[in-house]
Amino acid sequence: MDIEEALEKLMIMAKADETLKKRLLKTRDSDHPLSDFCSIANEAGCPMNVMDLIEHGENDYAAMKRSTNGGGENSPLLDGQDDDYQLFLSRLSRTSRG
């Protein structure tokens, strides 16, 4: 299971399980949010580690950056890069049970 599949499975599970949802959202207040998030995901059967989570968004961003106007310093600024952790929590916080 790749990181995208793991995140999607985790989202489905968290939408159905209020306790899991709260645990995941609570990682925002943690001293080690990514590590805690990945630990909870692994406990839930959605394997991932911190580097997988960080690298996933950065790889896509880097590919877009390289593909625009020859890449490198001449490429236009893109509106931020995807932070899969923050995007996941943002999506999850907008969901309600049922």
C-alpha cells in the first residue's frame, strides 16, 4: 500500500470512527505531530512513516517545479507545496459522522 492509499483508507476509517478522528486531529497539538500521526495510522492498519508522508508531497511539488519553463530558478513560483499531513487534517476536520 502506498502513502496515497494509506491516507485514503485512514480517512475512510476516521470518518466512521469518532475516536480515531479525534486522536488524529489531536496530533496538531503534539510536540511530534507527524510521528504521532504516523503511529496512530500504523495502529489503524494504514502503514506509513514520517519520511513517506513528507516525501510524497515534496516529490509532486519538485516535479511540477522542474516542468515549468525549464525548471530551476527560472520557474515561476507555485502556490506552496502540498503538505499531506495538514491537508489530511484539514479535510478530516470538515467531515461529520454519517
